[in-house]
Amino acid sequence: MSDEEASRYPHSAISTWSGFVYQGKVALYHCLKLINEGDSEFELQLDSTDDFAIYKEGKLISAHQVKAKIGDYRSNYKEALEKSATLELDRVAGIKRYFHISLPINDHSDYVHPTNGERVEFYSYGKSQHCELHKIEELTKQIIKEIYDSQTIVFDESLLDANYCLLSDRISSQALAIHARIQNEGDTQRQAAYDNRITAASILSGITDTNPYQRKDYYAVELKERLHAYLEERLAESLPGMSDAAYERSRSIYALIRLSEGGDFKTLCQLMKPSEKFSRIQNSDIRRYSDLVHTFSSEPILKRLPHYLDSNNKFYAPTALYLLEPTDKNTVPLRLSPK
């Protein structure tokens, strides 16, 4: 994407949104990569020292800045690279500094700060020094497979998907919660983010749990993750030409769903398939539900799950009743279901 193209988006919405959903996924990938290389004594810190950071025995080992969909040229990242190289608090001279990007650029050589000499390395994903948003999950699951093999854990694709889903949700939800609290409450939550870290041991146990299906909230968390993936893709595609108001509404809905509890998602499953008992939700159900929420002109009330109140304060929630195309003969009328 060129500088000219980037300027068309409201307040750099495309880079803001992409970084918003990318940070936790990249942090998880890096942590699992360290574990796979034999390092299991570190702690992951989110949204404090940098976008994420790795600590060991209380000392900063590496600081990571994550940027997504900024542009095609190294110059697009000039200010961010300078910030990454600064000497500030725990980011003392000589620590490892990594820069993660989702698009290829014209120059991936290390950045060296002109005055303090600190070096920032563009992070490598195998032979590539960038990783597109839609590929990070695949790369992460490949590392999980390697960890399973090294520990002789018998697994199938369903187990892999389940444990990745649960762990990814944990990391992404914590990153989002910390970010929201810092924005709303300032220094108090900034200190909490600094101290509240995730251990390598807990990350490892998250993927070696051999009975994820015994967790009664598994399908709800799986739905949560898949709904996010759909919303991320849809918003990224819709950003060109999207108004600021529409962008903020979409981000608010995303944040609400990300921070909602498992019980709310069991309710959401029922809303998506009101005539069927709770079970795995298909991608088509997610698409229909999301389309329905965005179709209504009235702003949804963003508490627990998106819903509406009529003039008599009756509670209504959108369902995922199948909507045929207008050209089809048996079109089901669009409607809300009172709850």
C-alpha cells in the first residue's frame, strides 16, 4: 500500500485496526517459538514496556513493536523505528529490540539509531521478515505441532485447533483489556500492565492440555475466536471509504465481544441458531449474524452482547435466521427476536 493510498483511510484506521488485532497473535507466536527452542523460564508482558516484551528473572530480555499495514516503504516506519530504539526505563542499552511488520518493504536491514547506536532488528518468520495477518495462525500452529512432537504428545487437528483457540483468546483478551484500561484510567493501570505478566509455563500448559473439550466453555470460546476472525477480515476489507463513525462502531463491537464472558457466547450460539441446540457454529452462521447486526440503522446497545430496546424498553437481540437473496422465492423476512 502506497503513502497516497494510506492517506485515504480515516485517521490511519487501517493500520490502527490491524495492529489492534495483530499484537496478541504475534506475541503468542514469539513465546511459543522461544518455548520450542528450549526456553521456558521467561515472562510475557503486554502493552507496557513496548507492544509486548519478554522478561527473565525481572530483567528485560527483548522489546517488541508491532506494526501492521502501514505501508510498502521503510520511510513509513521512520518514527516507529526511532521510538523502538530509544533508551527509556527498562529499555537500556544493549537489549534486543524487534520490529514486527505484516507487509514487505523495500529495505529490511537493521535500523541503527543515529545518536545512541541502538539496533532494531526486523523480526524474521523463517525466511521472511514480515508476516501477513492471515498467515500468523498457520505459523503458530506449526510451532505447536513441533512442541507436541518433541514431547511425544499424540494429537489430531481438532486438538490443535482447540488448544490454539483457547490460548490465543487468553492472550488477545488480556492485551485488549490492558489497552482499554490504560486508555481509560491512565497511570494506575499502566503500572498494573507492567507487573501483570504471563509465564512461559502457563503458555506451555495451555497447549498441552489434552482434554480441552471437557471445558464447558470450549465451543463458546471457539465461536468467540472465529467471530473475531470474521470481523477482522470484514473490517479490513471495508476500511477504504468507511466513515470514522462506522469504524469506531465496528471497533466497539469487536472490543465488546472480545471482553465478553463465556456464558454470553453460549447465549450468542443460541441466537445464531435459535431452533437448534448448542453446538459448533458454522462460518455461514457467523456471517449472517454479523451482517444482521450491521444492517440495522439503529445503534446497538453494547452491553454483554449487542442488543436493542424498543420504545417500551423491551429487549431485542438479532438472530441468524437464514436470509435468502431477494431473487429467491422463499425469502425469510428479516426480523429481531425478543428475549
